[in-house]
Amino acid sequence: MKHILSVILRIFLFLLLAAVLELNHNTIIGWILFLILSGLWIFLTERYHHGFLLFLGYLVCFALVLFLSWPPVRNVPAVTCKDPEKTEVITIKDGDLRGVKTEDGAVEIFAGIPYAKPPVGELRWKEPQDPEPWEGILEADHFAPMSMQEVNLPIYDSLAQIIGYHDYRISLKDNYRPPVSEDSLYLNIWRPADLTENVPVLVFIHGGSLKSGQAWYEDYSGEGLARKGIIVVNLSYRLGVFGFYADEELKNESPNHTTGNYGLLDMIKALEWIRENIAAFGGDPDQVTLAGESAGSASVSALCTSPLAKGLFRYAILESSTVASKEPPHSYRSYEEAISSGTQLKERYQVSSVSQLRELKAEDLVKEAETQHHITVDGYVLTEDPYISYQKGVHNETAILHGYNSKESGPFILFSHANMKDYEERIRRFFREYADEVLKIYPAKTDEEADAFWSEIYGAIYFSYPHYCLDRLAVDTSIPVYEYFFSKENGRLGPWHSGEEVYAYHNLPNGSKLYEENDYRLSEAMSDYWVNFVKTGDPNGTGLPNWPQNLNGSTLMELGEDIQITEERSLKLYEVLDRMYGWGE
């Protein structure tokens, strides 16, 4: 019996350490050393019976194996198939480049194309500059580094994928870590291999609270929509302190007297690059739609009223965020607050000038992402709050598709669920003199009700109410506007924040047990809506349920188990928020 128990414990330990190697994406050499080490451990344990000492030695040697086979930093390939077929050479202003094709040859990908000069050294916190021309052929077959951001241990990201997304695929092809760098102003282009000229273009801006994220994540990869006949461009932009630090000294040295919106300036530079170069890829520079999710959507919202973005795109898609409300709840702050925060940063690093800050390592400054990840009214990119611009009828887009998910709050309250002990306190802390009204709308009697109500209220404050505001502003400005409500449950992320992306961008993995047949039907419909909107500014098309323009804000197009018109569920709360924020005053 004792021997059997010992064998079971050995097997358990072996599987646990193997899981650590897999989740940490260690290299093949690590697996080889681990198997040799494990065989030696079992042999010595059986022969010499010094169980505890051999156990300790096994763990110490495993730690050494873990270190020796640590996943290297390597750029992510544009396609995963071995020796992919190359595309024809494309000539643009800055040089020649060549991409790669998907395994079936249906989509061509041009990855890691520079749209600006690296914003490093003296160019840190300056407007993006034109990229340097190159000689020869640029092999655009790998994605460029992520913009500078704090990164986790690989095992942490793997566990987050399992716990948050319920989705993890064992593979020996991903035993590396994607790089991060200040040198990150690159974009990626997906186009159908059989495209004709003047194809509509979708430009996608990734989310991540303006402090994290990358331009190639599989949920919003451009491959899915390229298969439906449009060109998709994803781009990287400066994040955190590198993209949104504000300082009066920087404003004074800028020829445009701007500071604080470098990330937005990068997006505008990319849009200018697209306007100048996309025709070489078969795209129509006059038919560009700008899309984004979360903080990327907040950025789209800002660019909709930026004078610098005028004429660079036609339509706008905003998923799960906007800064068009009177007091945007996130990703936004006043100029005074931005300058004050910048001054405090200098004090923390004990420097007195921007030149001294530029001498600091990016790896040190990146820790300031939490304090510097907000859009501001700088007088150049944004001349006033978007809310005010819309009231004046000032905007760049001619049609809007936007919306939110039924469980937006999911990842944000994952570790802070409400109960009857703190429910009322939370309501009173946020709503103050309006708290009694909110408690009447959401009268929780049990812990379950308190948690469910707080989840809905949190989602409304930070996500759905700003969309309600945008909808009314668009209607008042006579912009065609189509609003959705995504509610589809599945075995993965469901209708949590960002859960709609994999459907809308037509990237549901084939054969996944996390999705059912109705998920694939919904993805076909949603991606058709998105593609139709990119082509015409109207999501409707043959074979799709009719999606009417949202003329009053009280009804939405539900994209869920069924596709149908549904009532806005939080109108009573919105009435309170209108009075609380002074809507229309």
C-alpha cells in the first residue's frame, strides 16, 4: 500500500512539473532535460530509498532546468504553418515589401510594416515622424514587438487564459515570449488573395486600458474579415506613460504646442500612412472605417471629433467604450489633471526636466502605466470634450455602429463581488445624494441579488451609459447610428467585456468544444453586419435580420442566442445618471 501511494505521489508531481513547463512555454530542451531528470529521480529513489533528499534534489534540479530552458524572446510569426508561401512584392513610398499567405492561400498578410520612425531617444514624447525608407525587400512575415508595457511571467498569462477564457491549447510551437519595445509603431495588413481594386478597409485599434495589448491577438485578427472580402489593418501605438504623459515643457518644445496624446497622434499617423499607401494593397483610401474595442473604442470616440483625423476615415465602429458622455468614466481626464500627474511623476523620479526623463530606461518608466493612461483635451488632437463637439455638430464619421455586452463588468469585479454587507455602501459611495433612487431601482434582498445588481450597475456606469449618451448625440446630429447588445453565452468568455470580438471579426476556431452550432451562425451574421457596414455605412444585407437605425436609445439590436430587437434594460438608471452628470446642461 505504501509503495502504491509513493507511485501515485510521483506521478502527481511529474504531471504538476510538466504542467509548469507547458504553461511557462519552456523550450524543447527543457522537456528533454526534464524527462531525463525524472527518469533518474525514479531510478535513484527505487535503488537507494533516500526519498526526502532525492525529492529535494529533484526539485532543485527542476528549477535549474526551468531556468536553462526559459522561453526566449521572439517575434510572433504572421502565420503558423511551416514555410508559408510568399506574396508578390508590393511597392510603397518607403520601399518594397513582401508578405505571406495563409496555409490555404485565401488571405495574404503583411506584418510589421513601419508607419513611423521609432519613438525612442529624443523622439520619446514627440509627435510621430515619417518612417525611414529601406533598401531591398522588407520581409513582412512576423509581427513587430508589442508597445512598451509591463509583462507577466508566461505561466501567469497561461493561467489567466485558463481561468478567464477557459481556453488553453497545448502546443510546442509557442515556446517563446513576444517582445515588448518602445520601437513599436508598426501595422499589419490582411487582404483577400483574390481581391480586386478599391476594396473597403477596416482599421482596428486594440484595447487594453491604453496601457497594454497588441495588434495581432487572434480574437480580432484581420484574417476572418479578409476572408469576407475586405482589407483589415491593425496597428500598435504608444501605451501608458509613453503614450499619454503630459508635461508643460513638452508642450513648449512641440511645434504644435501639444502634450499628453502621443498614442492618439500615433493612430492619426497610421491613418495618414493608410491613406497614402493602402491603394498599393488594393484598398480604397476613401472608404476607410475606424473600429476599436474598450480603450481602442475610446480612442475611436476621441478621433471622431479630432480635427486632425478629419477626412481619414468615413465610418466608425465602437465596441464597449466611448468618451462621448459628459464625464467619461475611464480612459479620459482633464488637461489640468494630466499636467498635475506629470509633475508628480517627475517628483517620484527626482528629476527636474524632460531630458532627464528621456535618459531613464523604458523598463523603469513602464511602471508608471497606472498613472499615465488617459486621453486629454490638449488643444491640438482634441480642442474640446467630444461631448461638446457633438453638441455643436462637429464630428468626422458619417455613420456609427456601436454597442456593449450584457456582462461587461465580469472581469472588473471578478475579485470584488458585492453582498448584502457592502451593497448599500457601494451604492452610496458612488451615487451620493442619488443613492436612494438607485436603491429603489435595484432593491437587493439577498447576497445573490446584491451581486447581480452591482454587476449590472457597474457595467452601466462604465460601459453601457456612455453608449446611450453617444447614441443620443448621434441622433441629434443626424448621424445614422446602429446600436447592438451582445448577450451570447458560450464555454469561453461569453458576453463579458471583449467577448463579442471573436464573433464580429469571424475568428471562432473551427472544431472548438467551447462553441456550439449557434455560435458559428451568430458569428457569420455578426461578421456580415460588420462587413456590410464597412462597405456601405449600413449593416443590413441579404439574408440578415433587419437592423433598424436606433432613433430613440430605448431599443437595441440583440446579438445573442437569437438576433432580435430588445429593450434597453437600464433606462431608469440612465435617468439618474443624466441628472447626476447634468446631461444637456
